[in-house]
Amino acid sequence: QVQLVESGGGSVQAGGSLRLSCVASGDTNNIRCMGWYRSTPREEREAIARINRDGDVSYGVAVKGRFAVWKDDAENTLYLQMDNLENEDSGTYYCAQRERWCGGVLPPPPATFSYWGQGTTVTVSS
């Protein structure tokens, strides 16, 4: 089992930045892919970004060029840097992990992930 805890959410004005963190604990040795997803009024679980254990990344269309994902293996922590935030970025952000590699130019469907955090809320206002 893997436990995930997100943090870093909050309120920010449009154009601002936030950095989210996700700390993993438990049996993480078999984890191959980690991702960020968000829930909004428009979409139940929208793909934001994913990163493989080898560092390969991909981003959702809505955030590419504005968000960046990376990981700190020593700290078992996944990060999401969000810049130039827009009102439409408001939502609850979740990190997820799975034991299979992720491929493709877009993050995979959320149903393919086994482990999820509780989420952290981001509110962007004009």
C-alpha cells in the first residue's frame, strides 16, 4: 500500500503561482508512474501531468507550458509548479501513483492509477 498526502493549495489571484507537493509513504519501491489530476465543475478528474520513475513527463493540453512536474526521490515527494494561473485552474488537485509505466504524449486516464491522495484545493480569482 502507498499513502499520498498533498499540500500547497490555497487562494491566488489570476496570473499568480502556486507549488503543490505530494509526499508518498509506504511501499513505494514498485511505483513507476506518478501523476497530478484535478476535479473541477467541468470535469470529474482532469489529467494535468505525469512523470515516470525515469523522469519522462507529459502534460495535459490545458496546462502545458504553464505547469511543471518533477520529483525528489530522496524525499519521496512529487511537485507541481503552477504558473500564470487562470480562473479555470480552480479545483481540487490530486496526486496519484501506479505500478505500471506511463506512456503516450498525454497523461493516462485516472482510472489506471491505484493510489490517490485526499486532494488539495486551489482557488484562482480575478
